[in-house]
Amino acid sequence: MKSIFHLAYNVRDLGEARRFYGGVLGCAEGRSTDTWVDFDFFGHQISLHLGEPFATARTGHVGDALVPMPHLGLILELPDWQAMAARLETAGTDFVLKPQVRFEGQPGEQWTMFFCDPFGNPIEVKGFRSLDTVYAKA
């Protein structure tokens, strides 16, 4: 069964959201009104509505770092992850967790980065050499 997730959350400015999600992340814009806009978030649908973003706290442990919870996550194959990391770095993104590799040489080896959209909504992006190893156990 193929499925697509849908997640709706708040942003304070749709123009700024379009610049970040469409321009920096490269997401295609879908339907919109004066109060919300949909994006194709790498094969999934996100709906960004005008409003106050949800509260987060740095309570999630990733190695020695604390990252924002809750957060939106995405998993990409490594070349796509590397391209996104380069786009974010070029855009001057202030990373919560800079692009890095975790579990190197182990099952589940992955690259990860955490950043926030312009409204403070946290996003984690992981990269894997093969999506077949996403659930690999040690």
C-alpha cells in the first residue's frame, strides 16, 4: 500500500513560507488561499496555515545534543540529502544541529541535520545510502 502523509501547521507569513519552502527547500507549491498554502514536501503534503507556530522545547537527545520536540522529519537518499544540506548552507541557515554523520560504519548509519523554518518550526532531515537500511538494527 502506498500512502502519503499530510501535516498542517502554522506559520506567520505565507510569503516568507513560500520563499523558504519553495525557494530554499525546493518544494512545489500546490493549492492555496489567503490563509494557507500547500506544498509537495518530497512526496508528502504539508499545509501551512496563518497562525502562531506550535511550542517546542529542546528535549530530544541526538547524541550529545538536545533538539526541538516535536519536529517534522524527512528521510532522503544520501545524494539528495547532500544537495539539501548544500542549499541550506548557501542560504545561511542557522542549524540547530549542523549536517553530520551518525552511527558511522554501523547498521543504521545516517547523516542528519536539524534546522528551523523562519517561524521556528523545527525540521530534521536524515540521509541514508540506501532507504533499505532506515530500520537496520545493530
